[in-house]
Amino acid sequence: MTVIEYCREKTEVHELVIIREGGWLTCVAYIDCEDLFRLPPNIAHADVIDSSCDHIKVLDHQGTYVSVPCTCLDIK
């Protein structure tokens, strides 16, 4: 399954998807209410080799780090 297929078929509205290659964060997609999101073509068509649920630390508007749930996709 490719990244674009995974994001269209297996994610929910308002889900944050982290895409990693070789363990490094490569791209992030936020799934909005109309299933619209953009991905670079080379990432969109990459094969997903693993997926997992995780959390990522994000800096909020007050300068505080918060833990945000996300889905992590590992690609080839």
C-alpha cells in the first residue's frame, strides 16, 4: 500500500500522519474534514512498510511542548 492510499483509506478526520524514511521524519500530513491533504509525489507513491500509533511533541502558541497523538508511517 502506498502512503496516499493509506492516508485515504485508513485514516480519520483530524488525524496527524508522520511519515518517516530510515527513521527520519520526512513529511507530515494533517487529514482535514474533506480528506484533502498534499504530499510530495515521491512520498505519496512510496510503499508503506510499517505503521504505528505514537505521540509527537509539538510547541504550542504559548511556548509549551504538548504531546500530540499521531500515526507514524515508515516508508521505503
